[in-house]
Amino acid sequence: MEYRQQVNKALENLTDNIDISETRYKEAEERYKAIGEWLGKDDSPLALYSPEIYPQGSFRLGTVVKPISDSDEYDIDLVCQLELSKQEVTQKELKQMIGDRLKENKTYAQMLDKKEGRRCWTIQYADGAQFHMDILPTIPEEAAFIESLKGIGIPAEWAKYAICLTDKTFWNYDQYDDDWPRSNPRGYAAWFKERMKVQYAARRKMIADSMRAGVEDVPEYLVKTPLQRSIQLLKRHRDIAFLDDPDNRPISIIITTLAALAYNNQADLIEALTNIVKQMPKYIKRTNGIVQILNPVNPNENFAEKWQENPDKETKFMAWMIKVQTDLEVMIGGDNISEVSERLKGAFGTLAVTNAFSFGDAVNASNISVGTNKPPEIIIRNPIRPWRSNEY
């Protein structure tokens, strides 16, 4: 195996090592589905409002990165949507309705975080589970706002998923008012998938052929594109780089958005990652002195809003980008895989890099390579594992 292929394989293995495990994933999926069943049970006061619960963030996008240490937890972000309008409920009432229902369950009542979150209800599972769930109360956005999004060019199939959420720091939190905090995790997920659609489709078809199945029979979780893997690598690099400076740690939505904008559906993982890192800063805009990284499905939301309040965040983000480029140049420009792996332990973590750069049995035994002509990024995980929720 030539050096570049070794590096590609090592990066692929690295993302497998830092991805959420099958066990952790199944535990999280089972438990958030159980929460949804409790909220929407026939005798639930919420049943009238057709509660729907679904994951958002990295769980939805396929970019989960496991905690660096066993003492850290996965943060599973969930949306709980009730079919209500702003004229029928205040943010405070909405949040209380969901909280009250959770408290009616003795188990959930004991696990609820004693300190009510700014936006969410947090359920803390036992230490062994290694995750907690943040449940965000929401209602659908009104038609007028959705039409305004469509009017500025947001596709209807993305805009229609816009939601309003609760935030107890908002000035009208306890008032009936049309001005609510907004989000659109489903729309964002659809945009994200669009950014990688060429490679996603190619990989899904290749997996289908290898399984002798139809494309639609291939669960989405089996498909892992170079964009998703690149984001996982960037998030792990960030976690290590900002271990002693958590206040200035770049948030995942900024990394994910800039990476998706920079991705050009490259099939090769090294090519994708190096291009993404090089191009990411180009998508940071400045208008009237205000730095902007806009939500692609709601340009009214600026993900870099806190950079304006704290310019150090932008400065340190740019310095981190340079550091990532340097580490990639070292890796790609070398000629000895063992020597390169030693230099990268400081960037991605000793254990993860050691496992990733160990060939032969490096790929976990539960993973099955797909075909002899597959790109190195495609790995089929346990085919019997059920697909995660189809939400963000």
C-alpha cells in the first residue's frame, strides 16, 4: 500500500475510532424514543397537540464525535414539537407543559437536571450511559415567516420545517407575542445533505450493489461521506486544541457550516479534508464591520454572533485553522506512516491515533469492508442496526 493510501486508510480508521459506538448509539436511540412515547401517550395532556420528538445536531448529521475521556458525556440534542401557535401559548407555558409531563414520570422526574436550562429540559442518565439529553420545546413557525424565507431564496422544502423555540432569557418569555427565537434543524439537515449529495448517492448505490439490495433499502447510517468524516476529524482536532481554553472553543455549528460550504463532493478523503480546511475561512463574511457566518436556511441567524462580542473567538479560530493546515501538511508530506502517527497524537489524541495508524486489524471486527473497488471511506457497520430518526 503506497503512502497516500496508508494516510487515507488511517484517517478513515481515525473517524471510526472517534465515532459513537454501536452500544452508545442504541442506548441513546432507545431512550429518546421512550421519552417521545411518554410525552405522546394517549392519556398524556400533550397528546392533543401531537407531540413529536426527534434528534438534531450531530446525531442527525452523522458527525458525532465521542468524548475525549470516559468522564465526559455525549450531548444528545432533541427537539420536542407541539402543534400549537404563538396565540395559544407563551414560551414559558410551552416549556412548563413539557416539563410537567416529564415530571409525571417518576423515573424522568429523578433524572431531570435540578437547574432548569435556558432553553431545554435536561435528562441526566446514569454515569454508565455516558450521555445526557437536552429536550428543546418548540412549536411550528407561522406561515408568514416561512413565506418570507421563501421570498429571499430559501427552498420551500427547507423553509417549511422552521420552528420557534423557548428561551427564558428572551424579553417576552412569559408573554403572548409573535416574537420568538427561531430555528430550523430539519431544514439545515436537508441543506447539509444537499451539500454532499453526489458522494452520498454514489456511496449508497455502491453499498446497495454490494448487498444486492435496492438503494432505498440501504439505511442512511451506512453511508459515510468524506464531508462527514472531515467534520468529525475537525471536531476532534478542535477538542484537543482547545482543551485548556474551552471558552474560545469553536462551536460545532460553525465548523459544520463552513466545512459543508467548502466541500465540493470530492471522493478522496485527503483531498476533501485539505480543500475544506483551505476554503473554510473564505466563507466567513464581514458586513459593515460585523463578522457573519449565516445560517444557510435562515439568513437572519448569525452563527458568529458571539465573535462580535468577543473578538478573541475569531482570532483563535483563524489560528486554529492554520494549525490544522500545518498538521495536515505534516501528515500528507511525510513518507513514513509510523513517524507521522507520532506527530499527530498531539493533534487527535494518543489512543485514537494509535488505533487508527495500526494496520492489519485496525478496522474494528464489527465493520465489514464493502467490495474490492470501493473508495477507502466506505465502511458498512452492523447491517442489523436500525436507522436513527430521520430528523436533524
